[in-house]
Amino acid sequence: MQAQHQSSGDPKAITSHDQGAQSARHLMAIRIVGTALFDYQVSKSPDARIRLECLATMAHHLGALSENETAVVAQLLAKPISVGASV
């Protein structure tokens, strides 16, 4: 008895190793820059601002952040720091 295997002409979804690595790099960059962004928004400290600027710049230069994602960080950094809310 012989097993029969059906062959399909349907195209198969194939993700190359490079696409998977690029996607993983992008997600990791979003995670790291997002955490720095959150820290900056909470603490409003100069150190947190510098960390966010450096991480966003580095991720952008490495191609892990898009122009739009980098612009979002730049817009946030362009706003003046308001430490306390007036009542």
C-alpha cells in the first residue's frame, strides 16, 4: 500500500529569514523606544529625555524605526516640559 500525497498549485506563504529578523528588530525597537518614551512622560527628567533622544536616533539610523515613528518621538520632544499641573 502506498500513501498518496496531494499536491496543490496554491501559492504558499513564505516569510524569508531576513523579513522575520527585520520584523523582530522593528518590534524590539518599538518596545525599547516606547519604554523610554513612557519613562520620559512620567519622570520628565533631563536624563529620561536624553535616553529617549539617543534611543530613537540610534533605532532610526539602524533602520529599526520608520520616518513616521521617529517623527512622533520628535513631536513629543518638541513640546515644552510641564512638570506640575496648575489647579
